[in-house]
Amino acid sequence: MSLKLYNTLTRTKEAFEPIDPAHVRMYVCGPTVYDFAHIGNARPVIVFDVLFRLLRHIYGADHVTYVRNITDVDDKINARAMRDFPGVPPVEAIRTLTETTYGQFQADVAALGCLEPSETPRATEHVETMVALIERLIARGYAYEAEGHALFHVPAMPAYGALARRSLDDMIAGARVDVAPYKRDPMDFVLWKPSSADEPGWPSPWGRGRPGWHIECSAMSLATLIEPFGGGFACDDPLKNTFDIHGGGIDLVFPHHENEIAQTCCALGTPQMARVWMHNGFLQVEGEKMSKSLGNFVTIHELLADWPGEVLRFNMLKTHYRQPIDWTVRGMEESWRVLDDWYAATADAGPGTVAPTVVEALSDDLNTPKAVAELHGLRSDPAALAGALRLLGFLADTPAEWAARRPAASVDAAAVERLIQARLAARKARNFAEGDRIRDELAAMGVSLKDGKDSATGEPVTTWEVKR
Ligand code: AMP
Ligand code: ZN
């Protein structure tokens, strides 16, 4: 059974063949950790986790290296670190901030059933490799220094644009090119930029500064997937300077991935940075693009307060990774019901066996909707259902743990009303500690409160609902 993957580079589904038949190398652009990640960010994490699991199943767990980087230097990170840690040296401040935010990210994606990648390099730990890459690009005539910046000169690379396949005008619009006076060409992009004293900065031949976003991924993939496997600056075998799979969300095709390709290919003299480029489609919420102003911006962390991580994971995988997803409460409720049924059906199944039909569906460009249909078909075969669910990253709970995730189906409404009245009385008597205690007691019963005022009398009223 052969693995086929859709390659954005060729716009076709291709049979996958690793460069080294005994070792698959995959790089996925990771999060920019300035705050809690949203549910859209969870999509590439879950999708490429399924691919990681499938590759491990096919090639063996020790024969796959999956790298997902941490972007821990970025203007949003710098701004928040300056706000949260005034007076702390900037490099230390971003480190302190991103240890927390990356910890939150790790906890979120672990709850979503994702394995830890083989390596999770931090951008700030690879600045020397970035500087070396840029020096090499300058030496080879692909980049230049101007006013404390280093820039990649796009016209120096005739193959530029091969991934995005866009016209020059489109690319200029898409890159939101700022026409800086020091640029030789409007398409030229930043490899290195100067930092002010209160911004994080590292020494470089072009002065104290910080890397551009694109060079970070070229450096981290070089350090983790190329150099340890015999490639690098001293190697002139193009195949050794290429790895197998590069992934990320569809929004990264241009300019981020196009620029990664330009940097790596020109610095290492290889026609390809990665053989296969994979991109997940976008997620929107209840029919609309997620945005803070629309109030439909949901973090993974918030969702995990109300929904088991496996429900979110399953809800993600019902849609093929290249299709857009409309993320809805209805979809999550439906996903929870299906998992309830499968947890019950596999309660006594043990580790199970992996059904070839499920592997076959996944091997067809990660056709997870097809795999889910196969799972439904395995409903009466507990061992096969359990094996396939585990392959996909489910069944981390025992049946009892799973059942306990559902709040009690019904609460005693009269008892809730009595407690609410007691709380209102306590608050009226300005005994807020008692009021809070009662609210916590109700929360433990799965009841959440909403305080308001009666529109006619102005008296405080409290409504309640059972949280999931
Ligand atoms: P960022 O932290 O913004 O660099 O994004 C991290 C990853 O999440 C990238 O691979 C993005 O392409 C992906 N991503 C961001 N928003 C969405 C979305 N709404 N749907 C799917 N993927 C997304
Ligand atoms: Zn990247």
C-alpha cells in the first residue's frame, strides 16, 4: 500500500518516497507564541500529528524525525514582553514570556492528543545559523546589506515564485511590500533588521539586530533536518541539502514558504528545499472568519474548559485537511456523541489491531473523512475499532475517565434555585465571600451563573445554565 500526498509544489497527488528510504524528515512551521493559541492554530498541529503517526506506522517509530519550531522572537512577542516585564533586558524578557506561552501551547496540544514532535527548536537558539545563512547568501550574490538591514534580492533568483505560482504583481500585493528606500527591488525581503536598545537583539556583521521571520525556518530546518543527515554548507550534493516534507497552513505558501525556499536553495545550492509541500485549509467559526472584533475568536484553552480534547480532535478530522472547516458547536456536540459510542464499544477491546482499510484511507493524502467512515463500519468489531482509534490518537482515556468528562446529565433544579436565592441574599447583605463560595459550589455542580438586573424593578436577578 503506497502513501500518496498532495504536493502544493506540483499541485498534484504524488506517490511519496523518502530521500533516505529508512528515514523520513518532516518540518512544520510552529506557533508564534505571544498568547494563547486559537482553534485555527490547532488545525496544522492536529493534521501533521496524524501524518506523523501514519509515517511512524509505515516506516517505524525510530525512522521518522518531525520538527516543529517555536517562533519566540517576533514583534508581537517583543511588544508584550516589554509591557509585562519592563526593565528586564529584552532577550531575557521574551524568554520569560515565551516559556509561559509555549507551556500553554504544549498543554493545549497535548490535550488534543498530539504527540510531542521529535524536536521543537526555538528561533532564539539558532540565531548563529541564521547569521551564517545570511552571510552565505551575501557572499553568493543573493543578498545585500543596507542601512543595518540584510535583504534577499529576489531578481537574483530566477526560480523565485515556483511554489506560489503567482504573477509578480500578485506577489507584490500579497507580500504587502513596503517600499523602503534601501531596497534595490520592491520584492526584496528582510533577512535581518536592526533592533533598538529596548528590542531584543543579537550581534551580527550588520550591527545589533534580529532575524526576519522567514530566515528562522531556513536556519532551524538546516540545523535539525539537513546538517545532522550529512548536508549543510560544506556539502555540494543537492540531495543531501533537501528534506522530505514541509508543512503549514495555506496562508504560509506566500510569502513565508516561498521565501524559505529562496533562502535555503540559494544558500545551499539545491534546487529543492523540501520535496513535498503540504498545506492545511483554513478554519472559520460558525460561518465567519475568526476575529477578535466579531467576538468569535476562540482559544484552544477556552474550548478545553467545556469540551474533551479528543472531541476537538475528532471534530477537526471529520473534514479533509485541505478543505476549509466551519467550526460549530453543533459539530462538536455530534463529535462527542460519536466518541461516547466508540468509547463504550471499545471498553473491553484492549490495544486492538490496526485495520488495513483505515491505513489505506489515511495513505490517500490523509483522507480522514474516509477513515472516519471506515471507523463507523468497524463499530461491530471492537478490536479493529480500538486499534484504528489509537492509530489516530484517540482512546487516551479509560472508559471511566471518558464518562466522567460529561457533566452530570441533570442537576437538581430546585437545589440550584435554593442556592441562587441564598447567594442573592448573601450579596444583598454584602457578604460577598459567602456569595462567591456559593457560586463556586454551583460551578462544581456544572452550573454557571449570569448576573443581571430585572428590567422593571432594577432588582438583581441571576439566571443559570448547565455547562457542558
Ligand atoms: P501563526 O502562529 O499565526 O504563525 O500560525 C501558526 C499556524 O497556524 C500556521 O501554520 C498557520 O497557517 C495556522 N493557522 C492560523 N490561522 C489558521 C486558521 N484559521 N485555520 C487554519 N490554520 C490556521
Ligand atoms: Zn516557517
